[in-house]
Amino acid sequence: MFLFGKQKTPKEIMRENQRLLKRTVRDIDRERMSLQNQEKKIIIEIKKLAKADQMNAARIMAKDLVRTRNQVNKMYKLKTEIQAVSLRIQTLNSTATMADAMKNVTRAMVRMNRTMNLPAIQQVMMEFEKQSEIMDMKEEIMNDSIDGINEEDGEEEESEEIINQVLEEISMNMKTQLGSTPMNKVAVAETQQEPVPVLADADLELMARLDNLRKN
């Protein structure tokens, strides 16, 4: 707080300067228009003096006309310079505004960097990577186990099919052997030895077992 009032902000100072420059430009334009009107009057007066053959007076008025025109040109030049100054002030104000914005952004970045605990974040990322690897390993083990179960089921079905084929081949061979035995040999065997019927019964029992296994 100052002794004579509140301190003005850069924006308020810029507005005051811009208003002052605009007022100056208006004053210059008004003075220039007045000089141009005077220039027209001088030209009319020179023509009158020339017609009246008052050449000395006409030369004096011509000098006034030159000075007036020079003053008008100076007014144009001054107006251009003032407008250039106004543009510079506006550019400086834009730069100051951008600097303020950058300052606010920098403050926000400083606050964010202070609140961020980099070691803790690194620890979290390491733990996440570790748990992800463990999960991948468990998933791979489970997939291998499921694949093994599927393979065992397929092997069991294939082995059962092979057993059934073997049993059927044995059954067919036994039927072929029984069918190819001559009747006279069977009769001779019946008269001479008793174990033949026993062998035939054993074969029949084996065939029955084979049939039961194949059905099961």
C-alpha cells in the first residue's frame, strides 16, 4: 500500500497509456485537418493575388503554403510514430501476460513435482511388474496342466480302441481255429484223449470273457 493510493497493475498502466496515445492521435488529426483547411484557403488567396498581379504577396503566401504542407507531413509522420509506440506497448503487454501465464504454469509444475514421490512410484512399478510376471507363470502352468489332461484323455481313448482291436482279432482267430478243426480228428481225439473237450471249454470261456471285455 502506497501513501497516495493503491499501486496500479501493469494492465491498468497499459490502459492509461493507450488512452493517452489515442487522445494524442485524435488531437493530431484535428490539427492536421485544420492545417489542410488553411492550405486550401492559402491556395485560393495565392490565385487571387496572382490575378491581381501582386506577385510579391503571392510569393510570400506561397512560402506559407510550403510551411503549412510541411507541417501537415510532420503531422502524418508523428501520427505514424505514435501508432507504432501504441503497438509496441500492446506487444509488451502481451509479452507480460504470457510471462505471467508461464509463471503460473511453473508454480503448478513445482507443486506437482513436490507432491510426486518418485521412489514410491518406482517401487509401485517394480511390484506391478513382479506380480504381472507371477501371474503369467501361473497362467502358463494352468494351461500346461489343462493341455496334459486333454492329452491323457486322448491317450486313454486311443489305448481302449487298441485293446478292443486286439481282443477282436484274438476272438476272430479263435473262431477260425475252431471252425477249421475236422470232425474225424475231433472224434479220434474224443476216443483217445479226454483233455480235448476241456480245451474246447476253456476256449469258449475265453471267448465269453473277450466278448464281455469288448462290450464293457
